[in-house]
Amino acid sequence: MHFDLKLWTMTAGQRGRIALSAGLGLLALAVGIARFAFLGRFLAGMFRGDLLVLPLIGAAAAILLRAWLDHHRTMIAHRTAASLQATLRGRLFDKIIALGPAWFGAERTGGVMLSVVDGVEQLQSFFGQYLPQVTIAICAPVAIFFFIAWWDVPVATVMLAAALFTLILPATVHRKTASASRTRQSAFKSFGEEFLDAVQGLPTLKAFGQSAAYGRMLAAKARALSDSTFWVLALNVLTRGFTDLGTALGSAVALALGAWRVQHGEMSLEALLIVLMAGTEIFRPLRDLRGVLHQGLNGQAAANGINTLLDTPVSAPTGSPAPALTPEIVFEDVAFAYPGGRRAAHAGLTFRIGAGERVGIVGPSGSGKSTIVRLLSRLHHAQSGTIRVGGRDLRELDPAQVRGMIAVVSQDTYLFHGSVEENLRLGRPDADDADLVAAATAANAHGFIAALPQGYQTVIGERGTQLSGGQRQRLAIARALLRDSPILVLDEALSSVDTENEAIIQQALDRLMTG
């Protein structure tokens, strides 16, 4: 039986609830068997000409108790799974934040999103159904043997053998099934990555007439996903066949042996009726496991991406908060190269910017201007040399404190899907409405915001697609004004706007840089 130990470690804090769910399942199994025992005694009484009321009452009570146990087991299982998923999503988000843009920039966005969203979602069945059902199915053969042995040991032995066959034989293909599930997950990841690229780059594909060519590539990825999915389903059908064969043969052989023993006076008719009635219930846990096995294996395959993300080492050093720092920046003999880069972005970079100074860093594209901003913001870390802020080594300072001292207006302004107000409050979440209006007015943005359909409550779309490039830049400046940080960094903030917007934005920047 394939089982992912790393996934089991994620259940810390919820294992008691998982055990409770499995325990209720075992109790429901016992009650279900008892129901048929009562019915068997009732039928045996009828054959003898006796009308037994107590067995009927017992069967009715067992039916009600079984329904109650199944309901509560299901509710506990799903609540446990939902709690574990919420915790796991939080861990993944914290991990991505800790890894930072430097790591995320080297990964395919679609693959990471599939791990965080779809991968966690597929674990619902693993945590909620697969884990408890595996426990129940493993214990079921023992329960089967002891119950039937009370009535007849030879028949109990046959059913135990059939249950072990049903449990163990599918395990012979589980390794192959697990491998196929991982292959399918890899194909799903590859398709998701390319599909997300196609959606995000649709205007470019249209502009260059490459929509059809990219569509053919996506179709090939989709066929690979379809083929791997059908292979997983084929193996799952084979596993189900083993389960059905084991349960059918076990019930048939046990019934035939029981009938032979009754005919030869070695077993009572009542015992045979009970075995006949209970036969379907006895193998139920194994059939239920067959139903969740496919989802459980898919969840374990999806967990590969989650485990990879959680196991990624975080190289960012930590630091401690320092007393108020002066807005002075010093780079001393700094060297930095991007991972996989062919040459160093900087080697021996040295300069000093004092408080109150305005310094422009000029150079051709690719000369490392934006890299300086990333190093200063601790999004990347220099391989050698020292960066100081306020006379303190950047590596000794709390990253949040350093970033709180810096307001950045970049060339590629990022706005989130949400309202204008929500995007502005990223600069200072506790700002009141008057502060928002003041910042927007100073950034020459209040006029166009007020003209929007819902003003500051207008939803501007993903990446601010409802706004022009100049409007997005002015919102970024307003956001920086709200932040009111002592260090202002303009990373080619006017390179992608027209002349009219440049003049308006320049006025806003002049206000922003005052003091």
C-alpha cells in the first residue's frame, strides 16, 4: 500500500481527529455486521415457526446507529481535511513570502499556482477519506475473522483469506499506479504552465499571428495529459477488478462451504443465514477503500510539488530591528550575479548617497540599475561586499524595517485586482480617507479617480488593466506618498509614459521628493 510519510507529518495536531474518524468507521462496521446478525436470527426463527420481535428491534436500532455513526464520521473527516488544508495553504504562502521574488522569478508561475491551489485541493480526499479508510480496511480482516469465527471457524478462515487477498493483491499494482499518478501530475503541471502563459500573453500571440501555433502546442500538451490520465484510470480499474474478484470469490466460497457444513450437520442454519446476510457488510470497508484509492493516490502525486516547495531552503538571512536610522546608503565593493547568469551584474560596486541627496544612476539597459534597487530592498543578496543603511550592515537589520524606509516607484507598476482604495492602502493600511485623497491629489491622480464610475471604490482589474499607463504610474506615486518613507527610489518610473503624462507625473514627483 503506497503511503506518503511526508503527508503524514502534515497531520500533526489533527491525528486524534483522524483516529476518531477511523474509530467511528470501525464501530459502524461492527454495528452493520450486528444488524445482519439480528436479521439472520430473525429469519432462522421464522424457519422454525417463531416470530422474534427483539431481533427486529435490534436490527432497526442498528440501522439508525449506523447512519448516525456514518454521518458523524464523514463530518469529522471533512472538517479535519479542511483544517489541514487551511494550515497547509498558510504554510505555503509563508514559504513563498520567505523565498521572495528572487526565487519566484526563476519558477514557472503556473506550476507554483497548481501546487498551491490544485495540489492542496486534491489533498481533501487524502486527509478526509483515504487515511481513515486505509485504517478501517486494514483492521477489517481481523474483525471479519473474529465475528464469523464465533459462528463457524472454517467459514471465518475462508473469509479472512479472501479479505487478505482483496487487501494485498491490489497493492501489487499500487506502485505502478503511484508512478502513473506522478506522471499525470507532471503532465498536468506542464499543461497548466503553458496555458497560463498563453492567457497572459494572448495580446502578444494575437499581434504576431502565433495563436494557432501556440494552440497546436497546447493541444499536444493536452493529449499528453489525456493519455496519462487514461493510464491512471486503467490501473485504477484493474485495482477495482482485484477488489471485486476477492469479495465475490470470498462470499461465494464461504457460502458454498457453509451450505456444505449445514448439510453435514457441522454448522447451524442460523449461523449460515447470518454469514449469508453479513457477507456483503463484511467486505464493505474494502470496497469503500477501492472508491477512494484513486483520489488518495492522485493527492499523493500532487503533494510532490507541495513537498518540493516546502523543502526549498530559504537563504535570506534574518536581522534585528535597530533604532531610528538615518536615510544614508553606502555600497562598498559589492559583487552580485544572478543564478545562472553568464556574467556578474556588479563587481566592486562602491558609492555613497547621503541624507537629503538626489542621485541619478545612469546606464544602458542591462547594466544593473534595477539590480541595485533589488539589493537595497533585500530581494536579492550580494555575494560579497557590504551594503549599509544608516551606517548599519543591511544583513544585520530586520528586512521589514529596511523595506519600511524605502518607497519604490518602478517602471512596471503592479496593481492588484481590487479597488483604487485597496491598492492605495498597500502604502499605509491605517490611512484614513482624507489621507488617501491628499496623496492622490498630490500625485495628480484625484481628478481621474473621481471621474471613475465608483470613484475610489472602482475595481481596476488585474494589473490595473482598466487604467492607462500614466494613470497606473500616478496611483503608484500616490501609494509612495502614503508610505512617506525617508528613501525614495524611482526605477525608470517615466520610461513608458507619453509626454503629456510625463509632465503631470513629474509635478507629482516633485511634490513627493520635497524634504
